[in-house]
Amino acid sequence: MLEFAAPLLALADILALADNLALADNAPWVLAGCVVSCALYARGWRAIRARGRASRERFCGWRCVAFFAAWLVMLVALASPLDREAERALAAHMVQHLLLTMIVPPLFWLASPAMPCLFGLPRALRLEVVGPIIAAPAVRTLLRIATNPIVGWIAMALVTLGWHVPAIYQLALREPAWHRVEHASMLAAGLLFWLPVVEPFPYRRRWPRLAMVPYLVAADFSNTIVAAYLAFSGAIAYRWYADIGAARGIDALQDQHLAAGIMWVPGSIIYLLPAMAITATRFLAKGSFGVRAPQQPRELSLPVLQRAPARETPRDLLRIPVIGALLRQPRVRLGLRLAMLALAALIAIDGIVGPQDAPMNLAGTLPWTHWRGFAVVAILAVANAACMACPLIAPRSVLRRWITPTRTWPAALRSKWIAGALIVAWLVAYEAFDLWSSPWATAFILIGFVVAATAVDLLFEGASFCRFVCPIGQYQMLLSTVAPREVRALDADVCARCETHDCLKGRPSTVANTPTLPGCGLGLFVPKKDGNLDCTFCLDCVSACPHENIGIVAVVPGASLARAAWSSGIGTLANRFDIGVLATIFTTGAIANAAGMSAPIVQILDEIATARAISPALLQGSFVVVAMLGGALLLASAAVAVQDAPFIQRFNRIALASIPLGASVWLVHFGFHFITGWPTGEAAIRRVLHDLALSSDAPDRILSCCVVPPNWLVPAEFLALSLGLAAALGVLWWSIDAMLRRRDGARTSSSKTTSTTTPARVTIAWIAPAIALIALWSMMAWVVLQPMEMRGTSGFGS
């Protein structure tokens, strides 16, 4: 018992010191728990590690560090000036709640504290008192119920929602006893919630590991509800802080908005990063990006026991009855594109000869409001369906039956610079000239795209327009890099035995009166293809493959961005500076495009234009360029902070990692217009039917008015942005891990030294670019909170 004397003497000194300092009222008790727990854990940890090598590997040094870190965070939350500041400022109280529910519990479970704390007890107490209690049937039943993931999720949701109800929240502030109950319940709920996520030894898994992904995302939704309530409440939610803020000269409403941001940004990241890690460990190839490779089974020499390993069957979209059979047919795909071309022709005709009132014209509604919203959802939910159904390539697909291109695209132009410049020009023109409000301009843009695509592809071989020119196609292909499906070979062995490579070169058709089946027009050799970049999902390779060995299979969204490895037709992605710049345009352009329709930005630009007598078009276009350059400089500065690789590789990897965030911004932006502007489609269609004398009812212009944004829209937007940020941060971490491992691999092969790539080293290199991505997220979060122009509706005007 003498070994407990030192901790007890230290405890007495700490309690006396805490009583004299201006710390929280409950500081002595928290400090006492800290000293006793740390002493028990350290004693048990040493005892367990002395039992053998296996115990030392299971209870390594970082588990002890995690336990002490958990108590350190607990002291900051409950036994520091933060506890008293929480009674005066809502933001401080939110920090306290975040620490108790999202930081302390995972750190505790990472330490696997059950066994060390048990072995830290005196032997007699452990065997004669604690052991029998734990082994009691009633206690085991209670523990089995309490550790069920459903109980943990419900507990976390209840404390998150319940304690932030104004009446209950202020009761806890007024009554110290209830305040302690609040903190204890939050800590307990956090421990129950994070238990199945961390799975500390000797916890037994109750649900499939992949079930933790919706478990975490759903928990983030309850967190988002509270944050949205605090952010969008027009009044101060808790009068307690209003009274104290007035006395201290602090704006309680600003404090409330800061508290909402604390809950939203760090809270969502903490929930969603583990979800991304779990997804990666489930779907990524073993041995890549820190995913531990399984140990290979020992080989046996008994022939009767030898058998071929079972091959996992990919989940192929083309194997779905009816749908898969239709998508495999070239004529069906061409028919889909011709139908879309006919719709585009109707839109163009109405844009030219119809009324120039955008909300009542097909060209002012369907392309800008409906098609953009539908396309971004379809791509992110399934795959690049927008390029698959693209009407721009329909004319050249038909005309190539009689006209055979003979030229190849110039080698000097085989890059993304033309497409990137066109995207920038498109974003500038869209904002400067209000293209969305001009049906006439929209019609001629459609005609121009069809003519340009047909001319380029009838002059040059393959799909040169799609690969090197089309700005819309580049946007959609970048979106599809975070889609859940990819065109891929089903069986690598079949491809290895293939000698004709028809998926790339094409082959003669076996059906009468059917032209030659073309191969991939973008130069992608399917067995060596990695990711969706440069893939339009035209499925020509599917029809050309004589072995039916190509499908649309499920993949981990964004995994190819993290690898940034060599891919057919592209080369090594991390070395393609033009693609890195294109990815930067994609993400920063998304934020600039959304910010351009926010009320504060519009007001500032109008005031500058009036005061300086500057053309509004010039000012709006300049804003887009400056905003994009600012975002690009932010990413470039983050690349400077990362070392151990050439600058272009560092910049490219950070830019590629930003694509999931950019995709979420486009989803939020176009989704907002789609949800609030969907009635305009009905009004325009009814107007066309009336003009064609197919309907006797003339539509009222009020039908083209916008819909009031539903209450769930902003929380859903923040959820989408948070998922995009979490995916971007995850891709960034694995990308840096791959970069450092590749660099270390080159060094170790030449010097015969061991690799120095560790999770800690990767994380240190990850911090600076992660801050840059979070800064971009914060910019878009601010945009979401602003009033937005209802473009393309009669509620906004044309």
C-alpha cells in the first residue's frame, strides 16, 4: 500500500491549492479524480505490460498518453477558468460541451482503460470486491444494455437536444446542482456514444463496422439542428446571457452566433472524420493509405486442401436487370442523347423566339435551375450520368457514320489549360453579363456548344472536344471523382489474357447494319484506368469489350484523388500541374460563384460601382477573378508549408483534395436554386403549351415565383458542406501519406534504411493544408448564412 502514499499526499496538496485559486467550484473534486485515476491507470498499465510482449503491443505508450490527455482536457473543461466563463458567455459554454462530449470520451476509449484501471487496484480489492461485482449477472446485463450502440446514440441525441432547450439550459445555469448533472450526463452520453466507434479492448463489436458511418452522420445531424437554431434564431435564445452581456458590454447575439459556429464547424469535423476513416478501411485496398493489410495464411502442402481463393464479385450497375441491358446497347445510349438534343433544340428555339422574360422562358429556367440541380445530384449519387446523356456529342455520333476524322489533336494542346481557361471565362461571363437572365444568350450558348463539339470531333479523332475543350465536361468529370461508381474492369485476369484491347481500339460489330463499335475516344485503357477523371461514361468501351468484362462498379468516392497515381491517358495525377490548376478553379470558382449571389457581396459591389462610376459588369467579373485568385493563393501557401516533395506535387495533392469540398459547394448552390425555383419549370412549360395552342389556360406569372426556402434547407446545406469538408480532409491526409511513403520508398531503396513515414509525421504535414481547406469551408458557410438572390424566378426578377 506504500505505493499509494505519494499520490494521496499529492492529492492533498492539489486540493489545498485548488481551494485557494480562482478556479471552478468543482475543481478540487475533478483534480482528485484526475490524480486517483491516473495513478490507477499508470500502475495497471505497468503491471499489464510486464506480462509479456503481446500485452506490451496492445497497451503501448500512446494509450497511456491518450488517458492522460483525456484527463488534461477534462481539467480544462471543468477545473479551469473556462468553467466560470461558461456562465458568462455562450461560446465558452459550447466549447465546454464540445470537450465533454466529443474530445474527452474518444481519448478515454483510445486508452482502453478497463484493464489498466482494474489491474491498478490492490489485488485483494480487485479479486474479492470489484471482480465479483462485474461478474454478477445483473451487472453484466446492465452493461450489455448500456453498451448497445442504439443506447449510446439516443443518449447523445437527448443530451444534445435536451440540454439546449432554453428553459432547461437556464435551469442548469441558475442551479449549480443541475449544472453538475448537465456535465455528468454529457460526459456519460459521450462515453456511451463513442464506445462502439473506438472499440477499446475488450469491447465486443455489436454492429457491422460500416454501420458506424450512418451512426456518426445521424449524430452530426442532431448537432446541426442545435447549431442552426442558435445561428438563425432572430432573437437571443437564452436570456441569461442577454442580461450578463449587457452588464459586460458584450453583444449576446454575436456571442450566440459564435457558439453556433463552434458547434457546427469543429463538431461536424469530429463526427465526420471518423466516418471517412471507417469508410476507407472498409473499401480501400488493404495495405494502402494506412489500411492494415491482413496477414497472409500459411501455405499448406496437402493438395486436397488447396483451392483457389474466392473472388469478390463487384457490384456492377450494368448487371441490374433491364437497366443494365439497356445501358449496354449503343443504340439506346445514342437514342438518349438524341432525345436530350431534341430537348435542347426546343429550349434554344424558345430562347430565340419566345418572350425574353427568363422565369417564363424554357431557356431561362430548365438549363439554369432544373438541369444544373438534377445533374449535380445525379453525378454525386450515382456517376457521371450528365456526360453519358450529353446532347453535344449526338450530332457527331450520327455524322461519323459518313465522315471519318483523320487528324489527331495537336500534342501541344493535350492538356487542361484550354478547358480551365474556358471555365474561368464562363464563370466571369455568367456573373458579369447575367447569362441566367437572358433566354436569347442561353439559346446561342447552347447552339454554340453543339456546333463547336460537332466541328472539333468531325475534324479530330476520338473525343477531343470532351477531353481537351469542353468546360462543362471538365466540371462534370471533376464532380464524378467523388461519385460512388466508376467504369472499371471486372476481372483483371481476363484483361491480362486479352490480346486485342478492343476497349481502347474498338472492333467490328457482329450485328448486321450496325457500324463499327468504337473504343474509348478519350484514350483510356480500362485495365490501367484509375478514377473517373477524363471518363465521360459514354460506355463505348463496354460495348467494344468482347468479354463483357467492363462494368460500372462501386468504389470509395475520392480514393483516386488520394492516390494521385498513374492512370491510363492521364499519367501520374500528382505531376499534372494543369489538372491541379483545374481542380483549384473547380473549388474556388464554386465559392466565388455562390458568393456572387449573396446579398452583402451584391450590395458592396453596387456601392463601389456607384461611388467609382465603374461598369457593374466589369466589377462583377473582377470580383470572380480576385476571389478565385485568393483561393488559389491560399492553397499555394498551404503547399509551401508541406515539405518532402516538389512544389507542384504538393500543390496538386492539396488541390485534388479540395475537390470533395468544391463538389459540396456546387451541390449546395445548385440545390438551393433547384429547391427554391422548381415552379418556374411548370410556368414556362404551360406558357409554351399556351403559345402553341395546345392549352387554353394562360399561365399566371406568379407561377414562376420562387418557393420559400424550407426550414430544413440550411441544416441540410451545412450537412452537405460538412460531409464535403470531412471527405476533403480525409483525402488530404491519405494523399500526404501516399506522397511521404512514395518519397521514403525512393530513399530507402537507395540507402537501405527503414521508412520514417508515421501517422504523426503525416498529421504534422497535414495541418497547414487542412487549415486552408477549413478556411475555404468557413467562407462558404458564411455565404450560406446570407440572404441569397432568387435568380431566374419572378421573385427576383430578370
